[in-house]
Amino acid sequence: MDNNSTSNSSGGGGEGDGVVNWVALVVSLVALLGTVAQVLQQYIASAAGYSNCGESVMGKWHESKKRKFRPTELRFEVLFETPVFFVCPATNDKGPIPNKPIHFVSGTAQSLEETRALLKDEEARRQSLQGRTVHTADNERASWVMLLSQLQSMEKESQDWQQEHYKMGEPVTLPLVDFKKHTLAVAVQAKARSWDTMPAGVKKPYATTAICHLLEIAAMMGIYWKEFDRSRERYRAEGNGYILTGTNVAELGVMFTLQVTGKSRFQENRVIPVDEVKELCCGFVSTLFQENKDRRRIEFPNEDTKDLSFLQLGSMPEIAETMVLIECNTDTANYFRSDDTKHGHLFPVPFELLGMLGKTLHIRNSAFRMLPNPTPYHWDKNFFNLRRLVREYWKKITDTDIDIPSNAQIQQLMTDADDVVCALDKDKKSKTPGYSMPLLNELHDVLDRCDVFLKNSDRDLVRMVVREHFQEVLKLINDKGGPEGDSDGKSSHGGDKQRAEHFDELTAASPELRQEAFMELYFFKVLRHVRERAVVSYGRRQTTQYAPSMHSREPSIDSDTEAKPGSPSPHPQLKRHESGHSVPMLQVQPPERGSQQYDKTSRLESDASAIWCTLVLRMLCWLLLHDFNKKDVQTPKSELLGSRLPVYIA
């Protein structure tokens, strides 16, 4: 009995030890698994930033994120790709990242796929859910993802509008310009990045671009700068339902953030996709005399241009320097350096210079007319009517009472003005007034013919006409002595009709008569003075050894009278007009009729008249063919033209 008891007790103890051992084994395994899980969690947690590269932040770009184990550091590194934005022609094959494919933002399904932007059905679904209203549900999304989507929408919406516009108008023979003909397009390259290089204060992957490209993209989207202060690093632009702000980020640089604040629209307000828009964004203007197209644009801000290939209109001091460039006198330049002077008649004078000399940027057989404003003035068309100005020009150029020598160019201008008036009448009755293809192409044709004549004319005489025109116009605008005329109140040009003699009369005229008064003042007063002074100045330039540089002013008459022995004597037909005008008044003693000098002077006056009339018609047609947003004004940033300073998009 004792033996049985002993055996039973020994067997029971063995079973209890087995249970304890199994329990200990399970606990050990659980502890081991917990330890292994903790170690794995620490390794996985070493992949800092992986959760910040999700789809909610990067959209389809999140597919590029991955972990890479670094054995020497016993940790994971997070790698991902973000876009590099730049602006170039649609045929460009070189980007900032060598040996990387370039994807253009064109609004097509292929472009959406290549740039990893929202596809058509996803974009339509999101818009239907949001009702195309302002949304705040995606505030965690990186703003460059939104920028890419908005750029794709810009291209697609504008091309759809132009196609529909093309169908509504009168049939034309040439097809619409396709995307490949655009010399201004947004392109994207993918750049591999590591979260290890992210600054401490940045929690989302950022995109990269250059400051010049950001300015160009903002202009293309209809975003206008309200503040651009580089010294205090404060940047803010608004427009077309967007707000673009920039601040400095430590250890990185200037970072911009795009926010959608309302509905955007890309139809007739779409900027013309031409390369010269890059210059307009910084206040530079390519002129019709530009010849060297291969010169690198990045050199211009550091150079002092000495010809009429480019004009700087981005700020008041730059406009003053431009007046010096076209050899205006000091008083004319100082009008733009003073706060007490006026610079406009029906519209600011710099727009007149832009229309007279600016390069034609409209793309033939395209409906886009909008451009960035290169001047610090608002373009407000509520105070004048360009169509009426063209009609009044046509009336004056065909008026036999005006002293305009009849030559081949004047006859051509009569025909051109008549064609433009007819095109404007047809456009008014069309389904797309202001944007009908026949009108836009007719304006383009007239500008081309004007350019051919001006380029083939004597460049010095053209410069003299331009110079004397703006000297006379700005003098009349700021002349405090009142209008000049006969004592009986009648026009000094004869006749019983009292014509406008001063720009102050334009403000008092009713809107329907304002354009007529403007053209009367130009043809009956400005033309006469410009023609006389331009011919005299041209004669002085040709008969003296003094050959001023393109950037210097013409010497005074007194300096000619004190010429050194052996130098040519002053022009015998010149004398100073005794008056109180700030601009030296030069009078010509008329040569005898039939003499060689008389024939030469008559020929020069005829050429000067044709040049002036061509410039005025060109100005009107250029301003009709191109347009500016009323809220858009230029902020001084000419030094950023072509700048490759890196900036970042949050």
C-alpha cells in the first residue's frame, strides 16, 4: 500500500512539472515574439517619414515611396520621388535633370498618366462630389499635387474652349494651333529624394522649381502678385481663385504654398503660350526690331541694353531709363521719376509705347489674347474704346483737311484701316465678339505689314519719330499752361470747327466723343510737331560729326554753336525758339521751293508722316489683338529674368 502511494505521488508530480514547463515555454515564446516584434518595430520605425508619403499627401506619386535597408546603420531609409517643374517650349528635349524623361502638362489622358496627376474620371468624380466649390477636406495634401492637377485642368479646359470657339465662328482654312506649337509649356521631371535630407520643419515632401519658372507658372494660371518683397522675404499673389504665398524655411530656402480659394477659369483669359511671356513677367518687352533670337535671356538683367530690341517697363525708374534709351530729353525721363506728374491720357503712355514697338505675340489662328502686364499701371478699358479709336483713326487718315503727304505707305494705311473697321463690324455681329478668328487674323496681318515697313525704314528716322512723339505727348499731358490756340478760340489749323488742343479736354468730353477728340489732337497737333522736329533732328544727326551712342542724349543747340575750329558748322536752317517750353523748340526756315534742299526736306517729312501714322495704327491694332487683366500690375523684379534660384513648393 505504501508502494502504491509512493508511485502515485511520483506520477502526479511529473504531470505537474510538465504543465509548468509548457507554461514556461509558452511564456518564453510570447516574450521572444514580443522582443522580436519590438526589434522589428524599432527597425521599421527607423524609416522616418514613410507615413508622410502616403496617398493622402502625394496622390499617385505615393507609389514611388519605398524603404531601403542600410546594413551599416541598421536602419531603413525612406526614398520617394517628387516633381521638378520648369517652363519651356513643347518641343524641348533637355531638362534640369540629365537622362530623365520629360513629361509635358498638356491635359491629355497620356499626360495625366505620365505626370501621375488625377485621371479624368477621378477628377470628374471629385468635382461632382464637391460641386466645384471651395473644399477643405484635402488640406493634408501637398500643394504641388494640387498645382499639377490645376495645370492639367488649365490646358484641357482652355483647349476645349478654343475648339468650341473655333466651331462657333466663321469657318477658316487653317486648323487650330496644336499643343506642339506652343513655345510656353509646363514640363515635369521626377527627382528621387530621401527623407534623410528633409529639413526638420518640413513634414510633407516638396517639389522643386526655379524662381523664374514659378513667376511664369503663376502668370499662366492668372495669379497676379500683390506683394513681392525679397528683402523681407514676403511673397503673396492672388487671382483666378488661387492664393500663392511664400516664406523662408530654415536650412532650405523660399517655399511657396498654393491654396484654392474659389472657382478657376481658363477660357479667353488663358495667357498666350509664347516664349516672350517669360520676359513680360519681369517687365521686359521684346520689340519688333529684335533680331538675335539665340541670345541667352539670362544675361539681360545684368546688361545695359543699347538698342531697341528690348524695352524695360517694369517700374517707374525703368520706364525713365527706357525714355533715355529712345533718346528722349531729360524732362521727359523725369516725368516718370516724379510723383507730381501725369503719365496718361485715355490710358497710360507706356501702353502706347508697348503697342507701337512691342513684338506681335498673338499666335495666328488662335483665340488666346491675354498677356501678363509688364507695366506698373492698370489696364482699365472702362475709360476708352479701342474700336472707336480705330474708326476715328480711319476717318482722320482719309481726311483731306489734314496735312498728310500722300505716298504709297499712307495709301496702304488707308486700306488697312478700312479693312480693320470692316472686320470690327463683322466681329460685332459674330457669335464670339472680340475673339472671332477673322478679326484676330486681320489684326495680325496689319501688324505684319506695319512691321515690314518700319523695319525697312531708316532706323534713325524711326527713332526720331518715336522720341519726338513721346516728348510731345508727355509735354502736352503735363503742360500747366493750358491749351494752345488762336485768341478767338478757334483751332490754329483753320476752319470754323474747334478741335481739341489739350489732353485735359479729353476728361471733360463725353464717352462717345472722347475718342474723336483724342484723334483730332493727335492728327492736328501732335503729328505736325513730331514731323517737324523729327526731320530737324534727323538732319542734325546726318550733318554733324557728333554721333551719340544709343544710350546718350542729343547735344543741345548751344553746344553746336560753340563747336571747335574745323568741326562742321551748325545746321543753317536751325534756330532756338524763344519760348518757355521745357523741350527745345526747333524751327525750320523753309528752303526755296524747287531747290534740292526743299525736295529733300519734303521727302523726309513725307517719310516721317508715314512712320508716325504707321506707329499709331500699329499701336491700336496691337492693343486690340492683345489684352491684360485689369487687376494685373507689374511689381519690380527685373533682376529675376532667367534666374535659376531654386525655390520649393510645399
